[in-house]
Amino acid sequence: MKSFRKAVLTAAAAGALSLALAANAQAQAPHIPASAYRAGEPDVITRAPEPLQATDARPFHRAAFTAAYARAKRPAVAVLWNREYSDMLEQNTLSQARVDSVQARYGETIGLAAQRRGLGVAYGEAAGAAVASTTVSVGESKTSQARRTGPVERTDLQMRAAFQQTMASAGVRLVDRNVVMRSLAASKKTRGQEIDSQQIEAEAIASHAQVLIEVLTTRDAAAPLGWSVFVSIKRMADGVILAEGYLDGEQPKDAPAPRVKFEADPNGGYREAPQSNAATDVGRRMGEQTLARLGEALAR
């Protein structure tokens, strides 16, 4: 009984001591002014909101695209890079005439002197002629489609190469516009037919490609390179729009996390390297997001 009473008294003393220590610590706590807190910032226990993504970027799953592309019997694709497949149906012909007139004049004076009755008399005889020559030059010139603006050539070529290489590495059968156009034009010229570039372009693409992809660059200050692209995917057989998208080259937020890369930290050690926004990386991501749309359209 005495041991039980002793245990109870010991526990009560320990509890009282804990309460006293806590009260003493609270009384000695430093005063922190309100200015020291993170005013206007999210609470540390609340995750900051995700930044808004201006584009409808979608992740690319290679296996899903390969399967959909194979089921669609691997259609050939023509890519028009920063060139609009416009409604200009034919080239207008302008006739120009130029008239050049050349006039040549020459003259000669003949002087004679004679003595008459001791007086010297001078008189002259003038002879001259004028020749005029007129040349008429007639020529014809054909109007062409207006060229779109884009990044500087080096950046544009790097983006284009990375975009098309990404599609080719995924197994897409790419058709070159210029090659098929020149081949068709050569055959028409051999048969003596008139050549019109708009008609040649339409015939050549329609006969060699089943899908047309327009990639039009546009200025975008929020994009990594200052340029974004508008992509439009069309079926050549009936003109149906399969998919469209506005891409700035950013990594989709729900895409699988890429392999983490590290770089030397100036303060010592290593740190995680930020995402690369070089022209080749931006072009590759645009190509992957275009393939994602194409795969979804072919799977429907």
C-alpha cells in the first residue's frame, strides 16, 4: 500500500514539474513580429497551384502511337513547315511590256572660204541626220503565295529537323513536297502541258500522301523560344480535319517524368539540371505532341 501511494505521489510530482516547465518555456518564447511571416504567399502545408499551361500539350506514348499507326496501314504523311495549304487555286499571270527608245543624232559643218572682189566671205553648209530605235519587250510573270514570317534561319532549321526526325524515328512515312512536285512537273512538261505550281502541289500531295500536316509558326512571347506553332492534321481523301493544336514546346504537365540529369553546382556538389529549351529540344517536343494527336485521330 505504501509503495502504491509512493508511485502516485511520484507521478503527480512529475506531472506538476512538466506543467511548470511548459509554462516557463511559453513565458520565455521570443516575440516574432508579423512582418517576419510570408505575407501573401500560400501556406507551407498547402501545395502551390500549378502554373497555367497556355497550350493543349499532350504526352506522347510511343507504343500506343505505333499500334494505332500500324492499324491504319501506315499512311504516308506530307508536312508543310510554315507553309499554308491556302485557298489560292491557281497562279495569276501578269503580262508586262517595256518600250525602250534610243535616238542618235549626228551633224557636220563644212566651211568654205572664197575671195570675192578682195573681200573675205565665210559661209557654211550643214548636213545632219537622226536615227530612232524602239525595242518592245514582252514578258509574263506568275504570282506566288505570300511567305510567312518565322524565326531566324538557324533556329527554324533546327526546329524543323528535330520535328521531322522525331516523326521519322516513330516510323512515320514522310513525303517531301518539293520532290513529288518536281517529279510531277517534269512529266507534265514532257507531255507539253502547262505548268501551274498550285495545281502541281495539290496533285502531287494528293497522289503520294494520305495525311497532310500543316505546321505554322507564330510569335509567342510566353514560349521558350519566343515562337509557337499551330498544327493542323487533315485527311487528303476528303479534307476532314483530324486534329489541331497550338504548341509552344513546353513539356506536358502529365507526361512521364524524363530521366533526371545533373550538372555541377557553382556552390559545390551537383544539382538537378533544368529542362533544356534549345531549338532541337523544343522541335522534338512539338513533334512528339503532334504524333500524340495523330495517334489519337488514327485510333478513332
